[in-house]
Amino acid sequence: MYIFSRDLKVFAAIGVLVISLFTLIFVFVLRPSFSLADSTPTGPLSGYAWSDTIGWISLNGSTYGLSVATNGDISGYAWSDNVGWISANTSDLSGCPSNPCRAKLNGNNLTGWLKALAGGSAQSGGWDGFISLSGSNPNYGPKFESGSDLTGYAWGSTVVGWVDFSLAVGACTASNVYTCTGSGNNTVRHTAVSSQCETTITDGPVCTSPAFCSAGSAVCLYPPIDFISVGDETGHLNARPRIVQKGLSTTLFWNIDNVTSCTVTGDDGENFPAGCSENTCSAGAGGVPTAAINQQTTFTLVCTGVDGSTLNESVIVNVVPVFQER
């Protein structure tokens, strides 16, 4: 941890007085516009952080707080009696000293930046207001060490100095989010946030066509059975004509997609080739002719979809009545 020299401490003290005066103007005249609903904390940070130069920083209150989304993005406001509102909102973090600017919970570590909104103005004496949540020279940053307790320090330059987060507490709501990633977005990604604010990301399964990944689903999904229309045919099982003279035949049509198999049978014992290739079963453009029909006959199409569902359709072909004179 850095040790400030006497001159640096004097400079910091003067800086705090200047910033405090500006903060009074900022809070009561230029106070940021955000509604109560927008500022209500949803977690995971509560409690206090401590700076040797500006004192206590409240991480949540009845009308404000720092909120962490399920993807780790941090937003909202903290409050300091000396420097005023401290923002984690992306809109306030543009122009941060180094990218990425967004305040974020990455795994168990807070990263990115916060900004005291009183900084960066003509009255702030050159102080930009930015507070770094992580760094490597020296290595620092608040993190969840165990349970929901935070440890570690943020760095806010000579005005704010080191900010101790050991009195801050996480209060995450456990959640599970499923998104799609990988080549073609065909891999299911599971992002789990525990009540201790620990984020675990697991990839898998990989969805192979015709299966596909859909955000919100923990498993690969399959398209439902579909009917492909061609010309006057809708794709559903059909017979043309449906009324025939005794001893004549009819022609059957079907064109089904997203199926693993189909069977086409008549209740007269006749079986027809289903014309299946890959995930489509079709009678073809010209249809499939039946044998001679001598009585009312029911033809049935049964298919199994790639999603495991079952399709069952039937069509009845009648025989023209024969009238005889008495």
C-alpha cells in the first residue's frame, strides 16, 4: 500500500476541502437526475467503504445503491458526505483513464471504474473523480474472498486515496441464465450467480442441426414438425381424388419437414414408401398412386418429429355408389 508523504497529505486535505465545497453546489444545484425507481438497490453491494481522506462511502441507502446485473455489470450510485455521488453507471464512466471503463463483477473480482460526479469540473482543481476498481502495479482490487464478504482496496488518486471495501457485504440473488455462444451461436452457456455473488460460467451442450440453441433454454431445442406446401398441396396428407369409382385408384400427397421417420398405410393393408431423406419425408411432386380401391379406405400418415413429437393424419377415400334399377 502506498504511504503518503506529509506534503501529499496536506495537498489531499486541501483538495478534499475544495471538493467538499464544490460538492455542496453539485448536490443541491447540479444533482444528477435519477428517479427513486431507477436508484433502488437490487444488490449485491451494501454497507460501507472507507477512505482515509474522504471518510465513509455508503454503498446503499433507501433511495440509492450499487446494483449488479446477472451478467456482472455494476450500475447505480454510492454516496460520500465529502465528495457526493459516486456513480457506477456506464454513461458517467466515459473518458476513464484506461479501458475497460465499465464497472463489472468478473468472477469474484470488481473491475473497471467508479466516478465521483463532483470530479472533472472546473471547480474540482484538476481531479477527474475516477476510482479504479482493479490494477496490477501494485496488484489491488475489491473481491469476494469468502461467502458474501468483500476484501481489498480500490484506488482513487490523491484526493480519495485507497478505498477499503472490507466493510462491504454482497447480497446477490442466486440466478441461472442461459445464453448462446460459440460458432454459429450453437453452444448453450450457463451463467450461475450464487447468493455469495460467485459467478460460474459453463459451456455445453453443443447443438447439432437440426437442433439449435435458444436463449433461456438449458438444453438444445428442436424445430417442430412443419408442412412444406408445393403448388396446390399444403404438405398435409391428401388424396386426389377423394371419391373414385370402384376399382380405380387415387394419388396420395404429403410433404413433411423436421421428422426422423414417417409411415403411410391404408386400412386395406397397403403400405407406401414414405420418401424420407435427412429430416424430410415427401410423396414427391407427382404423389404416390394407390392400388385399386374397391371400398371406403382410410389412409394414415404417422411421423416422428426431430423434437420427439408424433404426427398422425388420416384421409378417407370413398367409392362412388353404384345405382341399380329394380
